[in-house]
Amino acid sequence: MIVCVCNNISDREIRQAIDLGITSVAELRQELGLGTCCGKCVSYAREVLNEHIDSKTTVTELSFRPAQLA
């Protein structure tokens, strides 16, 4: 879906940029040109950014508890 109509930027492009290290709307603006014309796309782009970053959360530590012996 096109997020930024003025610059023809899709949600897919935003997600790819995040996968390459983008972490803020300011970086999306700098790298993709998102929100540089009318700015109406910024709130939805922020939603896409936050949802995609949240979906990439990984487990960094597991704890193992052996079963209690009876």
C-alpha cells in the first residue's frame, strides 16, 4: 500500500528500510524522502515503523529450569 502519495513510498519500502537499519521517522525522511511534501503520511508511516520494529523483537535469553524430581 502506498503510504506517501507525494513521493510514491509504500509500506513495503518502509519495512525494507527498517530491515536495513532505519529506526525513526526522521531517518525515513532523510533516506526515502517520506513526508517531505505535504506531511500527511507521517502518522501512518510512524505506525508502520513501530509495528515492524515491534514485530522484529527477538528473544535474547532463555532460562532452563529442570523438572522437579519426585
